[in-house]
Amino acid sequence: MTTLAYTTSETYSNHVNRLIEVYENAINAISTNSCGPISHIESVLIHSGRAGHYFGDDRSIPFQAYGHFSHWLPVNQPDQFLHIRAGEKPTYFQIIPSDFWYEQSIDLPDWCAEQFQLVTLTAANQLPRHLQGKGIAYLGEQPGLGDSLGISADMLNPQPLLHYLDFNRAYKNEYELEQLRAANKLAMTGHSAARECFLKGGNEFQIHMAYLSACEILENECPYTNIVALDEKSAILHYQHKRRGSRADSRVLLIDAGCRVNGYGSDVTRTSVRPNVNSLFQQLLIKMEQLEKDLVGLVKPRMDYTELHSYTLRTIAELLVDLEICSGNATELLEREIPQLFMPHGVGHLLGVQVHDVGGHQSDQNGAILPPPPHSPALRNTRELRESMVFTIEPGFYFIPLLLEPERNGSRAELFNWSLIDELYSCGGIRVEDNICVTNTGAENLTRQFEVGSQIDLRKRN
Ligand code: GLY
Ligand code: MN
Ligand code: MN
């Protein structure tokens, strides 16, 4: 995990103090709210998680710490524990096994260490003698471990506590924004290198390596599996392969790749084309880039995120008509849910220590749910926008045979310009994705401020 030297102890100290406040408020709200039959919570023990191994082997599965742990500490190691008690400096139980097979030491920067009472142990089973009193709630992915520590069943991942914490994780403080900006800055360095590699005729494998190398990161340090898709593969939303072999005649690159800084991830997509790409696809790319910028321009406090999604579907309906990919008018296409065949995903999601961050469907901290509209079940965020909330905006437009082919002989077949669609299948698709923070009047684009050149400029250069 990349750790930045410039992080000030002041913003991190404010972050930890804010978290202490949120946890104390959560505990108070739950005990006065009678949200369910849970015992009174006096303290919270957060577990980073357990290392997993492939079956029958001692080879470990890449580890990613539990989100509520990463929220406190930039330590991506299994079996780390944080104990939060009202009125006390939080205790970090740093478990460092005596082990000569792997490096086990943890480099904790001073600005981080000074916020905690540090207790170093060699195994998790030494924890109980340090945990006094009842009323400990366990948060983590191994409730069985909480059980073995003597924590009662109703205090293992208590839902009311998780609802409260999940909901509030959407709002970022200055420390968190510093990490998110740094994660975007690094990713944009990688995107620039990836695009250069594509324009020189690189294949998916080479473009992927160009990205990692420019960011100086290993593959398992990425916040998610890089999507590096040339031509028709860019219509596979989470395309996972990296094809080797000559791809010098490729015309479209869709790369969705982020970076992680102190646990916070960026999630950025760029689509680039060669000058000899299908001209209609090139027009579509220009329109989609404009749509993405327009969406960012609409962001303001108090609007509903679902409005951004609706605006996207309407614009796609209009593009379908304007570019003669479909007949009819935009309203009719919307009513018949045609845009969703070209953009089957939501326009974005909350972002933070997890790339698809928690709480996107919560309408309050008590756990009330605001589901996505029936016409867009994949929409991951339905929240009302508030200052300091961070999410992605990622409109897409794809020619996906799996979704379009069944329409060829269906009741909506007459709406599609099939010869054009057949031509465009080879171009795949487009996605443009930025990371956005809501300000008191609009939006800060955490991504564009670090853009190196632009796709349009590059097209002119070639
Ligand atoms: N990188 C996955 C997504 O954009 O949601
Ligand atoms: Mn995303
Ligand atoms: Mn993405």
C-alpha cells in the first residue's frame, strides 16, 4: 500500500477524533433508540480480517482489510485489532507473529502511531487478557473469532451499529480527501502511460504493465482488478483478461484502473480511440465525455443521486435517436427501457476505503433502505447528495451482443438500426469515470484536476 509522506499528523488526528465522535454517537444512538434486542454496547473491537489460503496449500489469497478497520488505520494486514472505548485513546493491538517465513513487521508512520495506545502481541489468542469488561461489540468478517473471545452473539456485528457506521462513511473529512486526491493523482499518471502504450500499438498485457509501472504498484496493490479492454472486449463491463499477442490494429481502449493510498481507492475509467476508429463511435465518445462533464456540473448538495442516473438514461436515449442507432423518439425509448440495453449499470457508486463503498442504498443511519428504481436495479447509490460525500460518476455506452441480440427478433426489434449495430459491435463500448466530492455549492472533481493531456488532444496529435 502506498503511504504518503506529506500526510500531516493534524488532518489524521482530526480524522481519528472525528471517528471517535461518530462511534460514540453511534453507541449513544443505539442505546437510546431501542433498535433491537442487543446488549448495551460499551466498546467496539474492530478486526482487520484473517489471511485466507488456497485449498490444501500454504499460498495465501491476496488480503484486503475489512472496511471499518481501514477507515481508522492505513494497515493492510490480517489479525490487527482496534479497541474503541468512550473517553479513552483507542488501543491498537498490533499482532506481529514470530515467523521466519514471511516479513511480519509493520511500519507504522509516527503521525499514525501517536493517535493510539499501541499494544504489540504475537498472537490473537493473547487478546482476552487485555479486553476487560462486558459490552464489547465485535466488528469484522470472522464473527467466530469474536465468539471465541467470549463476545455474546448479539454483539457480533450488531446491525444497528453497522447501519450507523456504513451510512456515515459516505462523508469524507480533509484527511480522507487528501488520500483520495493522491490516489487519483497516481492513477492519472498510470492512465497517461496506458494511453501512450495503446497509441503505440501495445496489447492489453503491455498496457496493463505500463499502468502498473507508471504508478509503481504491484497488481495486488490495485483497489480492484484492472479492466484493460481493447475493441470488442470493452463491451464486457468487468473484463478481466489481458490478451498478449499483436494488437497493433486495435482502435479502442477502455481502461478502468485505480490506485490505493493509505487504504483509500480511486476508480477511474478512460476510453481512448485511434484516429481510424469508426467515425460514429468517435462522435459517440465525444458525446459521452461531454455527458460525463455535464453530470459533474449538475452535482450540488440536496439533489438525489438517482437524478444523475435518470439524466444519463435520457441523454443516452437522445444519443440513440440523434446518431440513428435507434428510431422513434427519446421519450418512447425511455418508456421501453431501451437505454438500459446500452448502459446496463448504474451511473456510479460511493467510494472510499472500498471501491464500491457501503451504505449506498441507505436513506438514514438507522438502516432505512432506499432501493434502486425497478428500471435500474444495478444502481448502487440512491442517496441524497450532501457536502463531503464522495462517489463516482461513470456513464457508459456499450454494444453488448448478449443484451442486444435477443432484441433482434423481439417485440422491440423495429426500434434498432441493426446494420449500424452490427458495424459497431467491433468497437465494444465507452465508459468515462471520475471521482467526485460534493462541495457546499457543487462538486470537486478529484480526478480531472490531475488529468495529463486529454483524449481529444491525443486524437488531434495522431
Ligand atoms: N471499477 C469498477 C467500477 O467502476 O465500478
Ligand atoms: Mn466505478
Ligand atoms: Mn471503475
